[in-house]
Amino acid sequence: MEIEKNRAQPNSRPRRIAEDLALCLSKIVGKFAAYPEVDPAAFQRMHSALERGLASMDSPARLGDYCQELRSVAKCPARELLSFPRAGEIDARIAAIAQVVSQNAQLKEESFRELLTALLSWQDTDKRLILDVLTEIIHGKAKS
């Protein structure tokens, strides 16, 4: 019955989460490219790539799986995440979220590198805020 309900609602919670996450990540890339402003070209480039990936997730079940994978990464212990040398918990978690987004949106390598660079190049306090916002979106707590 729940599956039927989600199929009837094109803007279901998983779709809203995926769209909000794509918008947020695109803004971060745009902001990184032209701080303190948002570079419209960088924003549009990332947003288009993420939207194409979202369009490929055409079934509610596929979107639900994507959101579940994001929730798992957002709340699993940091030591269980793949990390790179000298990465702290925040960097590891942000990188893991970016990896899930990249794989599911089928981002090209250069788009993934641009996304990861934009996410990890901020000061620690900014990265904490970015992670908090991404986590709120992933858990469906962000206000659209």
C-alpha cells in the first residue's frame, strides 16, 4: 500500500530529499568557485550534472534506495567509512556522502573532483556546518 502511495506522488519524500541535496551541493560548488558570491556557471554545471543523474533514478524504489544509502553513510560510525590519509571524521563523512551522490548520479570524474574539492576546501567550522546541513537534508528535516 505504501509503495502505491509513493508511486502516485511524483514529489515523494525521497524525490524531495534528492532534489534538495542536488540544489545544496550545487550552491556549495558555486559558492566555492566565487566566494562570497555564487558563480552561476559553476552552479549550473553541477546542478545540471546532478539533475541528469536524478532523472536516471526514475522509479520511487530507486530513489528510496539512494536515500537509504545516504542515511546509512550519514549515521554510520566514522571508522567504518573509507577515508584518506589525515582525514578527520567530518572530512571522511563528507567524502562518503559525495561518493554516494557521485555514484548514484553517475557523475563524470571531473564533476566528482569539482564537487569533492568544493566540499572539502572550507575551514573546519564551515565543513561542520556543511555536514550538518547535508545531514538535515538527508534525514528529511530540512525546510524546502
